[in-house]
Amino acid sequence: MSAVATGGYRVVVDPGRCENKQECLDVCPTDVFDMVKPRVGNLLLRLKIRVHGGLVAEATRESQCIGCMACVSACPENAITVTG
Ligand code: SF4
């Protein structure tokens, strides 16, 4: 999960839904996302993430979010929530 927002929007990626398809990286106009190796404790979730390449999206530059919702629309797994 992401850190507390400083730009007014909260961008959260559910690691249980993200499948490393990277659509959010492609569509985000302000380069909010990176693919990262998540630290999760749940064994089933760790296995699922490993099957999908070991990476999930994270809003590492959440403060740059402008709330356009392009990532929410683009994500095929409905893994992203943007609030603000
Ligand atoms: S809402 Fe727009 S600016 Fe914010 S993370 Fe998603 S694509 Fe990027």
C-alpha cells in the first residue's frame, strides 16, 4: 500500500488484485506508479504475486496524482482506488 498522500489524492493498489500488467504505468500522465516487490505476509497472496512475475504496482509518487482516474479505468483487474 502507498504512503499518505501530500497532493490531495490517495492512490491505493490492492496487491491481491494486481497482476503486473502495468497498464497504470502506461496511462498515468504524471508517472505516479512503479512496479515493486511487495512485502506481504499471506502465503497464498505471495504465491499469486510470484505467478505474475513477483511485482505489483505501487503509487510511489502518490503526491503527483492529479485525480484523472485514467489508471482506475485502465486497470483490467480493478486493483486501483483513487480518492481525494
Ligand atoms: S488518477 Fe490519474 S494521475 Fe492519479 S495515479 Fe491514476 S492515472 Fe495517475
